[in-house]
Amino acid sequence: MRTLKAKPSPNHKSAPLLILISAPSGAGKTTLVNLLLKAQPRMMRVVTCTTREPRPGERDGVDYHFLTATDFLKRVQAGNFIEHATVFGNSYGILKSELLEKLRAGRDVLLNVDVQGAATIRLQAKQDAELRRALVTIFLTASADLLAQRLKKRGADAEAVVQKRLAVARQEISQWKNFDYLILSGSKQEDLRRALVIIGAEKMRSQRSSAPEF
């Protein structure tokens, strides 16, 4: 499979982006995030903290920061997270310090969060000029039939859990208008191409870019 790559213009510099991607279960969010990271060498993701158990093949500090419930609560009380939430009995949180460190180093940052987390980050961005300038939100979704098909094909959850995820997905999809962009999921390469178009356009916005001096 040919990998698409963004081709920046020579000598063109723009401010880093904070690209937030949200989607219901089964929409292909994780796949899209991984493809974007391969296509955009200077893009980084913030490793999410979680209290859930690692899945086979997942590595601490790479896929997630796996924390005990006690350690997670201590970080919540210390105000370390830009957003945190409990989903399906497990807690998730994004460290604000890690996010800002990457942006200030000039790196584009990619966030993979649920709808609830996206709402919290949008609210924080309204109160923080640095976050507001960088933030771009994308909602990825698919038809109910395709979501159900993908969840069942994944084989990671019992049928009752799949049905619960689909019920939550219906509620999440209703929030799509709160995002800057909507991608209706097709093939992996179609989703990647659409996301790269969005990123390319946002890079050229006048508030993030500048013309060469004469």
C-alpha cells in the first residue's frame, strides 16, 4: 500500500498545530492516527494516561502511560491533566505539560480523544491563547452498520459490550457539529488523504503562516 506524505513548500514555515481527532468506537480513529504519524514525520502524539489494563502488544510509555487508580487520582488533584474522563469504567487523561512542551518545540501534536475530552479541550483553548491558536478539531465517523461491523470484526469485546459501545456512539455522533471538520470514513487511504488535506489547509491559514520578506 502506497503511503501518502504531505509535501511542505520550500522555505515555508508555519506555527505548529494541535490536531484533535475524535470518533465513536469502530470509526477507525486509531488507524487514522497511526497513518498520520507515518505520513507526517514531524508530527507527534501525546501519550495518554490510563488506568485500564494493557492490551496484548501495548507498551507502557509508548501506547499509554499505564497508571494505578491511586496515581491517576493524585495527578487529577495536582491539576496535571488538560482533560480527563472515565470511559467504560477506566480513566484517561492527557498531560498538559507534555502537550505544551511538544508545541513549543515546533512540533505538530496529534490528540486521540473521545467527544467528552474534545469538549473539555475546546473549553480550555478558549481561555488559553496558545492552545486556541494551535487547535484544529476533526470528527471521524461512519454509518451505524459499518461501525457495528468493525467492532464485531475486532473481536476484542463481548456482544453486550459491542452493543453498549454502539449506544454511546449514537450519542457521540450527534456532537459532530461542534468540530471544525467532519470526515465520513471510507477506506484507510481515503481517510488519510482527507485528513492531510485538512492539515495542509490549516497550515496555510494567515494567522499561522507568513509570507517571505523582500
